Amino acid sequence: MELEKAYEVIRNSNPRLRFCEWFDENSSMWNFELHSHPYHELIYYVEGKGNADVSGTKLNFSLYDTTVYPACQEHLDKRLPERPREIICLWIDMPELVIEEPIRLHERDGILGNAFRLVYQEGKRDKRDELLLEHAMKVLMLMVLREAKEAVEGSRMLDCVIEYIKNHYAERISLDELAELEHISKSYLSRKFKERTGLSVISYINRFRIERSRQFLMMSCLSIDEIAYQVGFDSPKYFHRVFKEITGESPAGFRRQFKTSG
């Protein structure tokens, strides 16, 4: 369902909270058998990590992750004894909203966690405000779907950026240029790139260039300075420094080692 359509469905829906608990893996409420629910199940990971099989697909979860299992979607949670989980679990009855695939999100700003806590706290009140609870559930569902859409778009964007780097590594590549390619800000690109790869954009480019330089060092007779320029470094001195930082040895040492072993 397209996001705009989903928004309209949620706005016009009348959601009901069928289950609302905060518990850990030691609780009897946790079901470790293959099961499903007639409602959308939303889980927020307050602590720990784990994984689940969902229709043959393995999903991994960790601290501050949000998971949504669509209504009637069978899933099997598995224990990870070294990192027991603690979760907020909600069953939201919103049959008008069709969610076709499980959703997994990881957040860093705590907004989704706050939305979960608001639903939980109101849902557990002795005299809960049904109007407030309804709006809180709608807000949570809207945020989840928006974040899911942005995650998909971000993944596609990063695929394009990474492909561009691989095709143009021998040229001068700047963060400004990469951000302009996808019409996004440098800060957004930097943040999403680090989340995806664990590296900054510059570190990723340098590592890719060093990997290509290793191939040149093994397979060509080019001088080390020539190889530095071939793989996109402006300065042989900088190339030497980066090569040693990444590989633990100098380009010349790597080439000698390869020839000796060959």
C-alpha cells in the first residue's frame, strides 16, 4: 500500500488496543512457538537482541529496534541466551490497514521508543483516555510506515552512491558531489552511509581504492606512485599512509611479499 493511501486509511480507522505489555524473555507471556495474531503486532526492543523466522526469512533484532508483524503473519522467535530481550509489545487491531511484509526499523533518536511508551502508558492506565489512546496508536503507526518508506528510499539511494563510487573510484570524488547526485544533504548522506556500511564515505572510498591498488601491485609492473594515481589518490605520500593504515604494511612491502610467496 502506498504511503499516502496508508495515511488516509489510518486517519479514517478506529484502532483498538488488544494487548499491551512490557516484559522480558523470562515472562510466560513470551511465545517461542510458531504463531500469529489476528492483529498487527508491534514490538520495541528496550534491551537485548534476538532473531526470528518469518515465512522463511530470518530477521535480526537488537536494542532500540522496532518490529511489526502484519496481522496473521506467522513468525517464530528464537532465544539468544547471551543477550536476553526486554520488549514493549502491542497488538493493534486495525483491519483496514494492509501491511504486506514484516517491518524492521532501527532508530537512534528515540522518537519511536517514545511513541511506544505513550501507547503503553495510556493503555495500562486504570481509567485510560480512549481518544488519547486512539490518537497515540495512529501516530505510532504513521511514524512506523513513514520510517519504513524512508528506510527503503535510503537503501536505494545508498545503492546508487556505492555503485557510483565503484565506477568512478579513480576520479576525484567529493561528499558534495555524491550528495548532489541524489539531491540530499551531506549530513543526511554521511549519517545513512555510516549506518549502512559502518564507515564514513571517505573511509569507504579509501578502502575501495586500496583494494584496487592491491590488485595493481600484484598484477602490474606500474610503479607505486603510478598506481597511487591510477586508483584516485592525488598524492603518492597520502596513498602510502592510507595503504599502511588499512593493511598494516607499505605498498612496497605488500608487493615484495606477494612476489616472494608467488
